[in-house]
Amino acid sequence: MSEVKYFRPRSYSEFTDLLGQLPTGFKTVAGTTDFIPAARRGAPYPTALLDISKLNEFQEIKEEGGRILIGAAVTMADLLESDLIIEKCSVLASAAKSLGSPLTRNRATIGGNIANASPSADTAPVLLTLDADVHLISNDGLTRQVPLTSFFKGYKITERGNDEIITGFSFTTPQSGIWSRFAKVGQRSGAAISVANMSVIIDREDNICHDIAVAFGAVAPVPLRAVSVEKAAKGKPFDNQFITDCCEAVQADISPISDIRGSADYRRHVAANILARALTDAFA
Amino acid sequence: MSYKDKNFRIIGKPMPRHDAWEKVLGKTNYAGDNEIPGMLYVKALRSAHAAAKLVSIDTSAAEALAGVEIVLTAKDVPNNETVTKFGQTHTVGGFEGLYRVLADKKVRFYGEAVAIVAAETPEICDEALKLIKVEYEELEGVFDPAEALKPGAYLVGEDDTNLVCQYKVRKGNVEEGFAKADLIIENTYTVPQVDHIYMEPECGTAWLGEDGVITIRASTQVIEHFRGIAEVLGIAQNRVRVIAPMVGGGFGGKEDITVETYLALVVFKTGKPCAMTWTREESLISHGKRHAYTMEYKTGVTKDGKIVAQQVDILSDAGAYVYLSPWILLYSTVKAVGPYDSETVKVDTRTVLTNNTFASANRGFGGAQVCFAYERQMNEAAKALGMDPLEFRRKNYLHKGDALATGRVLENAVETEATGIKVMEMLGEKTISDKPNILIGQGMASSMMSYGRMTFLHDTSRSYVSIELDGSVVIRCGVQDIGCGQTSSLASIAAEVLGVDMDDVTVYFGDTSLTPLAGTTTATRMLYMSGNATLKASKAIRENLLTTAAKYLEVSIEELDLIDHQVIVESAPEKNMPLQQLVKICASDGVELFNLAQFNAPAREFMDFTSGQGQVFADFTFGSHAVEVAVNTDTGEAKLLKYVSCYDAGQAVNKLSAEGQIEGGAIYGLGYGMMEGIKYDKGKTLNPNLATYLIPTTMDVPEMQTDMIESGGGLGPFGAKGLGEPSSVPSAPAFVNAVCDAIGAPINDLPASPEAILKALNNK
Ligand SMILES: Cc1cc2nc3c(=O)[nH]c(=O)nc-3n(C[C@H](O)[C@H](O)[C@H](O)COP(=O)(O)OP(=O)(O)OC[C@H]3O[C@@H](n4cnc5c(N)ncnc54)[C@H](O)[C@@H]3O)c2cc1C
């Protein structure tokens, strides 16, 4: 095994000083809950590891100018204990709570969850429905923001360049009064990888669906916004037809495969069922 | 309170285990915790094919790598072809299953060890494994036991058939039975291979002593494999010593040899100490699994709910080597119709080689598969009759004095009915669903499971007990403690009989050269066998102590007792004497303060294989589980709301340990019902890790309620029965019966995963 360089900056300034020195082929890691299992399965080691898990600025959750900002190194445990998240964006807290076990949640970061880009990543559908931006910095110091909706390019392929690091995420603080739900279907109750997951955010009044954002995971090569569902629902009154239309539309949005965790057929069924249940509950 | 008046101080009380704190604090030294200066690391090269001809193996590049000590293949093993034996005193020909230490000529399963490497570091081992060039010629293989039975099928081994063995049981004429039936219920049940998933994978170390003895310290349920290891090496049995420290879980998976022969071979060839630890992936692909079965059940019942005919056909997948398949199949054969009476019975069973990973012992030893089938069948029969499932069972439960289909009369306690009634009482009224997508269901299952080995094995155990000059007690007994409190139970027994506390007892265990051989920790036999041996030895010392005290104190022996470190004289308490003083008197008088006792289980000869008539087991443990589930109709997820179980434990030796066994067993069995199963693609394991092979977590089980009947009617010490295996057997059918009750549709294949449940709902 060749030697791997290891860097662990503790502050943003230490981090920016380091950027220029990173050798090509470096890899960013945080909780290593995806990295270590992959390495054990035989994934090649990078030339260097940049560990951002102790970088203070990346561990912050804050609200500024009507937007919520979440650092890349924020863990699932941080999210589900954050008053700001619980109060203003509980749907993200419930996704965080569903991920893995307490041990995993203490290490797993939101940056790692999105960078790893597994189709079943549990925070992905939530961030998609929140219209979040991904904040990136490259090793030459250039920063940019990319909407998450155009971040996932293909199975485990993202918009992020090899030399880019996710520094955090931001999104407009959800209005009070919206209805939201994160739903997860797994093979067991604890420490389960999603066979299908879904985030729904609805702005409704009386019986009318003014605005809606729906996203699914584990039912396509990438986590995705269910644009057909949104189109079918937006501005429509809630009734049986509404449910039927949305459930039909979702089949056009998703393209599940059969794998060790479940069949494509099962995924199609449950995607429609959890969507119908959410819509019914939202208007109940 | 004392042993004498049967009002026990320790037995039956909730006592913390004597080894609990060490374990909780992480101080217990397991097999994998041992490091020996200069030890080599051993790893195996595992076959990349399930069925292939081994054309050639070139190890030269691996041997040339710096840091590699030795590379071994089949040609280096003195006796590579061997059979599984379990140190039994009685030879039982056809029951010994061939296996190979390292693959030779032909590879039979994916993951079979082809070569082993010993090197200075684990990393060098990995490098060396990559340098071994194996030329395979892939063969078609056979992966389905039904296919493997067809004429012209691919032959897994060297014999001219894949059939390993078959049994039958006949009671009356089953056709006449069906003719009497008002209703006939016919179903096919399938259960997959499952793994044990002990927390501690297979591991151990080995070294050569100055005396030339090879010692292997390994995680095993059977230290008596020292005989088999000696045979592989071609050396005398007394040149091999096996030590089993505390084992981090066994569940039958460490009943066969795992790392021991590889370690012994490396020591034998190099003289150097070495260590081997399997990864979870290796463990999942290459050690024995619980057998997958296809079970066809046809049951005839009368309108008033009596079973008049049971016809059972079982096809078992033995996998790539025989190992314990014939024994396990015999267990299934005898238990095929469960704790129920039937006027006529016809059972036919077969086990067949395939190129899947071999199957062998797993908690229940053939009892869990058939329990799923017969208990699903009981529910389907009750449903067809429009009868309550418990009421139907109560019309058919066997009782003391009744005979099994094998003709064997149940002469000991049979409290199945009482446990069935109890669990349904504990379960209570069905919860009412408050959500449109939640269906609630209840289900139960009862089971009979043997404890103790098959009587034709002529099983024995030995235990040595002694009392030291200060009144403290030592036990030496070759038990393997696999986490169920095997050693702690022995401490309770000696402490009770000798009037001391559990803390006063030290148990030396699991060492073939220092502790008297006690047999395997398998077959729910340890409390029964070694408990009886320890009781016998303790009683002999008690007898010596009290005889001496009677003489010395000039009172009759009937008046004496041993309580709380004192010799008690009932008629004259002023004569009471500290135990320590009595021990000193005995010592100076030359009275023996030790005893080595042997307990022999009741022995029988083989059953009659043409009719299946005869006695195979000494006794059975009976019990029931009941479950309430909430099924989510959107997703098929089944959440357990309540879980209750009740057993006739005979006599709980330690109440806390017994409850722990019952709860742990229930969860073990739940995995079988809810989610477990090895998935194969032509013999290649598709889920060889814990991310894809799932077992229940604490989030999947509710607070459990357990209850015990203590009939005192068992063959173990103080009338104890065994709980280890029995506690896990009825979980899967209880769970599935509850799910079927909730959704109103049958599920006859395990596991009843959310996907399977949703499918059953949609097909309704
Ligand atoms: C037992 C267990 C259970 C799990 N359960 C779930 C589950 O239920 N749901 C779920 O979604 N996931 C689950 N996971 C996967 C994993 O925990 C999550 O994806 C987690 O969020 C990853 O975060 P991390 O900080 O550990 O990432 P790491 O392992 O440190 O990194 C993951 C990947 O992202 C890259 N990366 C990390 N941070 C950055 C960054 N800031 N910039 C650029 N690249 C970066 C790394 O190079 C690596 O490729 C589970 C994992 C385990 C071990």
C-alpha cells in the first residue's frame, strides 16, 4: 500500500492556506462512513485525504438574510438536534433522523451524503425540494454555487469537479404554514438504506395546492425532483382525481431498477403509495 | 432456604452472571484478542467459482514475496479429505460428512478455500493472495436441489448421485387418513439459507509448545475437534490441544471446524505462532448456513378440528459438502409434524448436494424450518375450518403419555398447551387500528425442540469440582461458553449444593488438556449434560463433607445442611460450624475434597430407518410465541407491536439467563421470519456483508414479555429442560401468522419481507 498524505484543517484560514498544496488526486472526507466501507471493498486510495470534519466554519448551521446555511461538515446528529432546523425545516431533521444508527449519525455529514451521490442518499430529496444550492470551492480558491437540481448528473456522477470541495448548502427559509414530509421505505426499522425515499413540501390553502415540491430517491440513477407530479398538482384542487393524476405522473418521473434491496416493481408501487398517502394527509 | 429442602438460594433466582461485568467493560479476552510476539498472519485464497476443475495452482510468485513464510495448497495437507466427527464415543458410520481442508481437483462452492498464505503482516498476505495463479476450468454446476436430483444432473462430488440421504416416517395409512378427512389443506413452504451472524467472526491463534504439542486457541463450540485436527496433520491426538476462550456467539456456526486446521497446519509446517481472523464477507460466503428447504405439506382434518392425516415431503439443499446435513435432516424428519397428534403420518425427506455454500448446524438444527411449515399449516387449517387458531391447536396438542409418529412415547413433561394458552392471554385483545393504511394482526406458534444429542450418539459429559482449604470452589469442565452463560450455570449449581455464593466459584473451562472433556456446546445440551455432571460431582463432595461433619459433631447426617458458608445443625444450632473449618478437618483426615463425575445420557441404538420408528431424542422442550403486528398497506412494512413467549423451562437455573435466552431466541428467529436470507446467483453470494444481509436491530423489536412454566419435568439438573435452541424456533411462523391475519392472505415463503407482504396484499 502506498503512503496517503493526510490533512485536517481546523479553521477556514488553515483550510484556504492548504488548498494550493493539495496534490492532484486528493479526496475530501468528513465522517468517512461512506469512504471506509468503499475502501474495504477495494476502492483505490487517493494520493491525499483532506479531512474537513474538524473544520469549525463547516460545522455551522445558521440563518442569514432569509436563507438557511448548513456547513458541509454538519452531521446528522447536529441536524436533528438543531433548534433552527427543527423549528423552520423539520423535514430535514426527519431525514437526518432516519439515516443509519446513532453511531452513524454522529459521524455522517450532509456534505458527504450529497458528495457521495448515492441514489438513496436520505438528505438529497429534502434538499432538492428546498431548492438548495451547493457551495463549492476548488483548490485554486475559486468558489461557485450550483443548484442541487442540476448537481446530480448520473449514477454517482455529479457536477462537482475532482478538485472541488463542497463547503456547504443554502436555501430560502421555508415559509411557516407549509406542509412537509420526509418518507422512507426500508427493509427494516433501524439502520436501513432506503428502497425508496421521498420529500414533499406543499403550500396549500383550503383545498387548493398552490405550490408543491416533490423529490424521490432510490427510484432512479439519481435523486430527482418529480416534475410531472408537480405539474399535475400545481394549482389543482384536492380530490380523488388529484391523487390519481399525481400517482400516474410519478411513474413517468421515476425509472427504478431491481437490485439486492428490492424490485423495480416494488419501488414503483411504494413510490405511488407513499406519495398518495402524503397528499391525502396534507389535505386532511 | 437451602438445597436440602429444595427451597433454593440460587437456583431459579434472577442472578447476574458471574462473568457479566468483564464482558460489559470489554475486559473479556476473546480468541481474536490474543497476540503472540512474532506471530504470522494467515489468510485464505477463496475460489472465484462455484463449480470448476482445479487445473493448476502456481504459488511460486507468492512464495517469493518478501515477508511470506509459507503458502499451502491441498498437496501440503497430510490428510486433506476428512470427515466431521464430534468427539462422540460411539461410531456412527453413514452420518459422517466428508469435507476437504483445501479444495482439491474440483472446486465445489464459491468461496471454498483453495490455498492459505502465512506472512508477517495481513497486508503482505493480501499481496501474496493476488500473486497465486489458479487455473480454473469452469463447470456448469447445479444450484437447485430438485435439478440436482434429476438423472444426468451435474455431479457436485465424486459419487454417482447428488442425493446425500433420505428418511421416512410411517404411522398408519395416510390414504385412509385423508379418506376420513372433511377438509384437506395443501401448501408448499420454502425457506432460504440463513447465516448465524455472530458478532465475533471465526478467529484464533496457534502455537507450538516446548513439549511439541500444537495448541490452537480459537472461537469454537467444539474443543474436541482436536481429534479431527490431529487426523488432518497425521499426528497423535495427544499432540493437539484446543482452547476455547469465551466465544462471541456460536449459534451452531462454530460447530464445524473453521480456522483451526489452517492454524494448526501453519504451526505444523513452520513451527511459528500464527493468527487467523475471517472477515465478515468470508464468514458469510464460506462457513455453513442453515439449510434451505422446500416443504410440501398436506393435512387432513375433520369438521370438528381433529387432524387425521399429515403428509410431508421435504427437500433440503445440503450445499457443496455433506457436513452435518444427514443429522439435521433427521431432526427435521422426527419433528416434521410438530407437537401435534395425527392419526396417520407419512413423512419423506431428502437432502441433496448442490454448488451452493455448504449448509450445516444453525440454532434449531432442522427444527426451525419444519416449525415454520407445520405452524403455518396449523393456521391455514384453522382458517379453513373457521376455527380460532388456539382452539384448533388445543384439539391436537400432544400431551404427556402420547406417542409421536415415530412411536416414541413422551414420558416427560409436555406443557405445550399450557404455554399456548398463556401466550394468547398475555397478548390480550387485538389493538384497533386508527389509520386507514394500518392493518393489525395477531399470530401464534408452538414448537417442540429436542435438547441433548441424538440418543444413538451415546453422549457423555465430565466435570471436576473441588473445594479449596478456604472454602472457595473450583470447577474444571471442558465446556465452551458461547455467551449463553454455560459456565455461570455450572457455578450456580456448585454454589447451591455446597452452600456457598456464586462469587466463591471459579470455573475453568474449554481446554482439552486441562479441563475434563464435556462434549460440544451444541444441541442445547450443555446445561443438561455438564449441569448434571457438575451436580453429580458437587453432591459427592457434599456427601463427603456432611459425613465427616456428622462424625465430628456426633449428630446424624440427616440433621445437617450447608448454607451460607456454614455447616448447619438443625437440632443444635450452637454446634454450627464454618465451612472452612470443616474443610480443614476433611483435609487433615484425608477425606476427598474433589470429585470428577461423568454423566451419561440415556443411550439407544439407531432408529429403524425403514419405518422411522424408534427413539432419537432423550426429551423435548415445548413452548409458544405470540405476536401482534401492524402492517402498513402502503409499503408492506410490518411493525411488531407486541411479542410474548412462554416456555416450560423445567427449572430455570438462572432466571435472568433463562429470560435472556428466551428473548434473544425470539429475536434470532424473527430475523428468519422478517428479513434474512442468503441470495445467490449460480452459487455466488449476492449479499455477503451486513449492508445487504440484514438482521433485526433494536428498532425492529418491541419490549418483549416472557413467561415460564417450571414443571420440573426435564432431564437436566433440578428437572431443567434446555432453552438455547427451542427459544428461537417458533418466532418466524408466529410473525408470519400475525402478518397473514392482518392482511387476510397467505405467505408461505420466508422471509416475509415488506416487499413480499405488499405482493401478497396486491395479489389478494
Ligand atoms: C452503517 C451505515 C448506515 C448508513 N445508513 C445510511 C442511510 O440510512 N441513509 C443514507 O443516506 N446514507 C447512509 N449511510 C451512508 C453514509 O453514512 C452517508 O452517505 C453519510 O452522509 C456520508 O457522510 P460522511 O461524512 O461519512 O462521508 P465520507 O465517507 O467522509 O465521504 C463520502 C464521499 O463524499 C466525499 N466527500 C465528503 N465530504 C465532501 C466534501 N465536503 N466535498 C467533496 N466531497 C466530499 C468523499 O470523498 C467520499 O467520496 C450509511 C452508512 C453506514 C456506514
